[in-house]
Amino acid sequence: MTSRVPFYILITMLVVVGVCLSWFRHTTYSVPWTPGETRQVWDVEARIKFDALGEPVKVSMAAPQTQEGFTLTDETTSSPGYGVAFLNTEHGRRAEWSIRHAEGPQVLYYKTQLLVDDQANVEPIAPEEGVFRSISLDGPQESAAHSLLDQARQRSADNITLTRELIKQFNDPDNQNASLLLNEFSKEKAISTLLTMEKIHSKTVGTLWLEDGRRRQSVMPMIEVWDGDHWQLFNPVNGEQGKPENLVIWDKSNVSLLDVVGGKQSQIHFSMIAQNISPKQATSKKISSDDLLNFSIHSLPLEEQSMFKTIMLIPIGALIVVFLRVLIGLKTSGTFMPVLIAVAFVQTQLVTGIIGFLLIVGTGLFIRGYLSRLNLLLVARISAVIITVIMIISVFTVVAFKIGLTEGLAITFFPMIILSWTVERMSILWEEEGWKEVLIQGGGSLFTAILVYLAMTNPFVQHLTFNFIGLQLVILAMILILGNYTGYRLSELRRFKPLAED
């Protein structure tokens, strides 16, 4: 008989190493065991792409600074071969990259850390009195501008209320004067132009909405107006005044977000992720580059971190599936298909995901029933099912959009290959075992997917799996222990019920 001692030693090592790594991270870096214990820090990354022309290159990007609600605690760049400098110009802070020669696709990274700080307060810089840029409009545009200003002036009492009235007019689709100017200018540019004509100091700023795990975000332009003491922020889309808690002003230059000299086809996208860390750590210097933390997920670019935030939840789903199948004896269609369906539920939301799953699988089974009569080879049949599932998803998505159910658009997140195999397996099961077995395994798969979804969306579970990688070793040890179980499953014990009654 093979000795089980090495197995138990392996299990012990996995648990000990996993617990020690987690405890080390908690004690050394003050990462809390539960979410919400500490202050929040946003890591925001700008990814700049462009094609260099084989000549000297200089890239200048507007950089954020400490502002109302946020304290800038750290900023770094990743740009091999480039010189980097942070400049304070007359138009605000800027990050500038330079290199003597570059050719082909280039990617530059800028990463900043912003501490959510209610006490953050920056003295506003007043505009230069009496200095306004010259405005040149043609006859119809100038007439429309004066008409809009006259109406706004009558309904306002100061610079702030006048700005609100102007935004209302530009958001009115029936206002012909506003439509005339919007044919030539963007909304924020048109509003800023009219404010300048009225001798009101204003500027266009670039803002970012902070949402955990978001990728490929773009800057949204807003308008700041000087009220005599402070700059007041306005959203030109809905007219809201003031700075929301989850909004950060990235570009205050009122000139340009990104300038590239020596390159073409430049793009800039932003990724962001929130972390809970101690206040002391948040305001201290960034951990040095030779620190152990740089070998963790947190040393990756934010776009990859956002992806791993979901990937690190998959072992939790695997543990639930192993527990339900090995100890409970729950039947599912496929081993880990419920985990992938649960990942899709995270993207689609639970109710929408369940409805979409039932519609796709139900319709797929109906069509697969017809394909079985054609006596096709397995490869051809599976390929036909895949194409059918894609067509079903496309049709349901278009129909949902046409009737106004925008939630239905999310069913495109379902893994099409997995759904195709699910339809194929259930169809074969129907032919061999009958519809009852299909309901049992299909219902078991759906029930398991719901449980996995509830675990994946739990804030406590999300916090632990992402911040304590050592716990993955503990989960692995638990799965190995469950895999060594050879006793009765809970669902099998009902066979002994007559004995208990006797």
C-alpha cells in the first residue's frame, strides 16, 4: 500500500505556507483581513500608445495633482529608454518623456496613487483679471451666441447661475441657437466661448470617473467657472454643479491632455483599481522597487490587475464545485462548466444571466434535436452547434435591444464554446437517460453556478482572494483533501433510509 505520509506533508506545507504568506502581508503591509477597515487608495494608470517616426520624440501629458477629495501620494512611470521629468508649467503639472531616436509602435505608462482624503484642500489659483482670449464668430453664430447670452442673463443672478442657464439651453434639443453653435463646436467649447464673451473666467478640464476594475477609460471634459473665490465644476452633459466623490480632475491645463512630437496616431487610455490600505501606508513613500511586493499582482499594470481580480476568484468556484460533487453528490453537466457560467453571471448580473442561460440552452437543445436526425459526424455536429449558439445569442441580443431591454445585451459575455458543449452533452444525455436526467444535471449546474456567483460577488471573498495570494495555497490544500475522500456522498445516504425506519 502506498504511504499517505508524503500527501499529508504536502497538505501541511501548503496550508502553512499559505497562512504565513497571508499573515506576513497583513502584518508587514497593514492589509486588513476584512474590507472597509482602512482608507481607500486609487491606483490610476495612463497607457500611451503611438507610432514613432524614427526621429527624436517628445511626449507631454497633463498630470494630476492634489485636489479636493484626493491627495496625490505617489507617481511612477514605466518607459524603457526614455528620459522622464515632471514639470510645473504655467498650464499646470505635466509628465514629459523624451528620447533621441525611436521608431515603430511605442507604449508608455504613467501610474499615480490618489488617497481618498476628505481633508485634502488646495488653495485655488485665481485667474488673471481682465485677460480674456479673443473670440471670432461669423455672423449667424455671433447672433445665436448673443441670443443665448441674453436669455441666460435674464434668468440668472451671477456667474454661476448664468453658467447653469447656458448649460440648460445647450441640453435643450429644441433650441435652434444652441444647435447652430453645436454644429461647429463641442458642447464644452461652445459654453466656454459664450462665458468668455460674457467676460467670465472659465476653463475646460479633463476628468475621470473612478470605478474599481475599469479599463480603457477616456477623459471626460467638464467646465470650471470662477465665482470670485473658487473654481466651480459643471458637468456639461447634465448641468450638475460640484465635484462628485468618485470624480478626479486629471487635466487642468485647459490646453491639451497629450502632445506627441515625433510620432503619429497617439492614443491614451486609463485603467483604475481601488485598494484598501492603512492611512499610514497611504501617505508614506511607495514601497521600494526591490521589495517583495513587486513580485505580487500589485506590481502588474492596472489593466492586468483588473483582469486578475476576476481570475483569482475562480479557485473559490472550483472549491465549491468539488465540495458539491464529492461530498453532496450533486450532479452537474460538465465538471467546471458552472464556474465559467458563474463568471458570465458576474458580468451580466444574476437574473439577466439566468434568463439568458435558460433561453440559449433551451433553444439550443431544440435545434440540436433536429441535428441529431441528420446523423452527422461528431466534429461537424459540434461545429454546427457552436454556430447555432452564436446565432441564438446574436438574435436574442438584437431582439432585446429592439424592445428596449438593454440588460439583454450582456448575454454576449457567455462562453460560447462551453455553452455549445453543454447543449451537446445535454442532448446526448436526453437521448440516453431521458429528460429527467437532463433536468437533474441542468438544474444542478444552474444551482452550482448561482452559489459560485454569490461567493464571487461577496466583498469579503473578493478582498481576501485579491489581496492575499497565499490563500490560494490553502484552497488548493482543501481541494486535494476533498479529492482524497472516498466515503458516501450525502445524496447517497437516502438509500439507507428504509434501514433507519426499521
